[in-house]
Amino acid sequence: VFSLTYNKLLKLIFSVDVIDIAAGLAAIIALRLARLATRKRSKTTRLRGPPSPSLFYGVGKVILGSSDPGAVYEAWAKEYGVVYEIPMTLGQRKIVLCDPCALSHLLVRDTWTYVGAPETKAMLEKSVGKGVMWAEGDDHRRQRRSVAFAFNSTAVRKLAPIFFNIVHKMKIVWEDIIDTDGDSKSAIIDVQDRFQRMNRISLDAIGLAGFGHDFSTLDGKKGSMALALDAFGAPSGKRKAINSGFYLLMQMFPVLFRIPTPRNRMFDELHKSTASVSIALHEKSEKGKEENSIIGFLSKIQNTGTNFHITQYELQSLMKILLVAGYETTSITITWALIELSNNPDIQMKLRKEFLAFDGEPTYDQLQKKFPYLDAVVHEALRVHPAASEMIRQAKEDDIIPLSEGVRTKSDQVVHSLCISHGTSVCVPIACVNRSNAIWGPDAKVFRPERWLETGGVTEKLPGYRHLMTFFDGPKTCLGKLFAVAEITIVLSVFVKNFVFEMRDGPNTRVEIGGIGILPRPKVTGEDGTKLPLRVRRYDG
Ligand code: HEM
Ligand SMILES: *[C@@H]1O[C@H](CO)[C@@H](O)[C@H](O)[C@H]1NC(C)=O
Ligand SMILES: CC(=O)N[C@H]1CO[C@H](CO)[C@@H](O)[C@@H]1O
């Protein structure tokens, strides 16, 4: 049932057309104009910032078009100070916060001074429904408390065998490629090519561990594999695939919010397919069958009824959220980790040595306790290459944001705090903050896992999971962070133990943002699309 409806979903995803785009643009223009017309005199501190290169887009296109948006934000921070203002679509303005003190204020737990912008919320409702990602305030607290246990460390530990299983399948696929396409010792593998399947690890992980559905992408089965991939996978060079992925992302990360076309039919299909899977899971758990997946755990609890206060509708919404939020994010992080390991053979060797010093196959618990360098590599990849490079919030009430240093305003005064009036948009450029020299020190741009093992090596200035902004913070911090970290850790452990990764053209190959699937993906500079050829060599001691 699931794959059939996915077939339809796929067709719809590919049918992005001009009318959709035009309708979307008309809607956004109407919305913006309406808001401009009703805007009262704002008390928000006017800050300095880059001039607008385009009346329509403001600096939006500069950021989107850049091969390193984090660097663009940081360059502005250098010129205008740790907080500044940028012009956006149709004369809107956004305050950019790069200051640790401002961020700690913004992201305190359980406050709702800053919420999603109305457009973002409308899109979230359309695409994934009024689930935990859409909800705010008490509604959010209820939903999040009901489901959080299925994402805690106990639950993730139970999912670990699924991750191991998936990556071992991947290992066999690559060994086959090395035997058939390579010289039996190594082969050039484009790790983002959809036929070479690395991206599919994350899709299978979310399918199986998320809601007990086998996309079977690694078994090479046609059908569900191909569609799942095309619908959610890396750009394949077909422009439509890029548009559609782009589209999915826009619901989540408003930086890419350009074309708010409703695409009702597609979302109807998504609703139908997740409904059928959740009903199947529900029946399974009623029959008392053990279901080892997040939605499976939740269905079981739902049937026993204790302390569980989310509806069937909200559970289905959670499934859609898992697909949209949990797939490309981890896949991109794993890709970046492989790039860094290939470009830094010494770090890769040091990591491999940690495995060689260990007898046998480590379990998940052992990976967590006995592999500090692996942990450091994973967190360094999350720091240097955050999958979501910025987050946007809107003030629901007037507020004052404290700053750690003085900032010069437009009227040339130095202020130590910002006045924010109701309705003001603020933006956290995650990629910039994570790599800022001011925050992380002079080697902030360098991939250096050792910093995680040194006392004082990691900043304590920032809020967030391990002082990283990658999963954001506050009440809506990523629910799947332990899931993501476990998946990435397990994948890297099996990879590095069994293979040696090299850039095809040697160390220090340049890599940049290539194309956008659901999120921006890297590519080797000079290559087409999102090509990322690595030499993958069997490791045999
Ligand atoms: C490296 C991988 C990942 C990154 C960088 C990441 C990042 C984020 C960020 C920045 C948010 C905040 C969105 C916002 O505040 O509007 C978020 C929310 C969320 N993420 Fe992740 N994520 C990752 C993986 C995952 C995975 C694997 C799952 C599911 C298994 C997941 C589930 C969620 C959910 C459910 C939310 C919404 C939480 C809420 O609104 O209360 N994420 N993620
Ligand atoms: C995770 O949730 C389960 C179920 O509520 C609970 O038994 C377990 O102790 C929790 N684990 C952690 C580490 O909080
Ligand atoms: C955003 C941010 O903190 N940027 C800083 C980056 O690092 C330079 C120094 O190299 C600072 O001047 C910026 O403020």
C-alpha cells in the first residue's frame, strides 16, 4: 500500500509547474504587502547592515547563491558587528544574531517570546500537519512530552542494531562495487550518486527505525527504493528533482522559503500514505507484536493509554516530520564527515587506530564509552557542517536582547542591548556562529576533532547541545539529536574500520555547496551537480 501511494506522490512531486510557482509568488507578495501596509512604527533598534542588491529579494539571493553562506554572514558580522540588519524580500528586514549572549537569551528553555513566522507555520501545517514541529506553547509541551521518551537514549540504544544492520548492507554494496567496477582493492565511488546508495542509509534508517517501514533501498529492490529516493533523495541532475526537494525544505527552513505554492495534492498523498502505515502499526501493536521503531513504541503506549496525550492525527504528523526532518540532515552530515576524513588522512588514521586498538566489533554502548576520538570526529562534523545553516524566529511580544559587546546602530550610537518590537524577525546563522573565530578561537574554521578532547577546547559561551547550534536550542531543539548522533556514529564506525577514504584527486581537494536536494549539499569544486567522487579502498591492515 505504502509504495503504491508513494508512486503517486512521486509523480506529483515531479509536477512542479509554472502555475504553482506563479500562484505562490502572488500569495507571498499579497502577504508581504498586507503586512507592510499595517506595520506600525516599530521600536526595534535600527542596526547597520549590508545594502540591498535587489528590491525584490533583498540579500536573499546573495545568501542562497553563496557557496558558503556561513562565511557571508561572518563577513557582515566583521563589518557591522555581532548583531546587524539585513534587507529581505520586498523591503522586509531581519535582525541577524551572531552574539553568544543574545543567543542564550533567545534560546532559553520553555519561553515562547520568539515563535515561527506565520508563513512558516502555514507551510508546516500544509506539509506535515499540526504536529510537534508546528505546535508552540502548551500544545507543543503536551505533544513533545508525550513523544520525547521514544527519542531518549534508552530508545535510541534499542534502535542501534537497526543502524548497524543498514550500514553492514552498505558495506557489502561497496565491496561489490570495488570487485566489479574497481581493481578489487579500491574503486572511485561518487558517495552522493543515487546509484551508489550512500544517501540511502539515512532513508532506510528513518524508514526502519523511525516507523518500521522498509524502503529496502539497500537491497536494490526496485519500486519503493527508486521512488523514495527520487522523492527525497539527492539531486540527480534533473532540475525538477531539485525543485521538489527544495520545495519540501521550504516548509522547514524558511531561508529557502521562496515559492509557497500549496501543492495540496501532493500533501494529500503524503497524508494518505502515512495514515496507512500508522494504521498498520497500530494494528500490529494491538496484536501485541513488538515493534522496534519510534512510531512503533508510540503506538504501543497509545494503546495502553498511560500519560499519552497525542492524537492519531498528531502521530501521523510525526511520521511526516521524521521523513522531512530526519533524512537529509543525517545524510548530509555523514557525507561531510567523509569529506573531512578524506581531506585529512592523519585524522582518519588516528580514528582507525582507535578501532584497531579495540578487540572485536564494538557494540553501541562500547562505541559511546570507549571511542572518544570517534565522538570528537562526529561532533566536529556537526560543528563545521551544520545541515541547517540558519533558523528564523519572529518576536511574539516586545523584548530586549542583551549583547556581550557594544554594537554601533544606524544612528551611530553604541548600544549594549537591542529593542525588539513585536513582529520583528530574527535570524540565527548557525553555520556562522559555529565557525566564528570570535567564539571558537583562531582555528575555528579548521576541522580539528582534538578540540573536543581538550579542556577548554570547546567554548562554553554558547547554549545548545554540547554548545553547538547545529540542533538549535530552546523548547523546539531537535527531537532527533540522539537518533542522529547514534546513526552517524555507527555509520562512521563501520566505514572507517573497513574502508580507507581518499579524495579522488588527493588531499586538500576543494569542496563547495553544489546543489540543493532537500538541503544544500556539498560537491567537489569543478564537478557538475553534487558530484563527490571518493576513492574507497578496502582496509585490510
Ligand atoms: C544531523 C542531523 C540533524 C540536524 C542538524 C537537525 C536539526 C534540527 C533543527 C535545527 C531543528 C529545529 C527546528 C526549529 O526549531 O524550527 C530540528 C527539529 C526537529 N528535528 Fe532535527 N535534525 C537532525 C536530525 C533529526 C533526526 C534524525 C530526527 C528524527 C529521528 C529529527 C527530528 C526532529 C524533530 C521532530 C524536530 C522538531 C522538534 C520540535 O519542534 O519540538 N531531527 N532539527
Ligand atoms: C526513556 O523513556 C523510557 C520510557 O518512559 C524510560 O523507561 C527510560 O528510563 C528513559 N530513559 C532515559 C535515559 O531517560
Ligand atoms: C559572527 C562572529 O562572531 N564573527 C567574528 C568572526 O571572527 C572575527 C575575528 O576573526 C570577529 O571579528 C567576528 O566578529
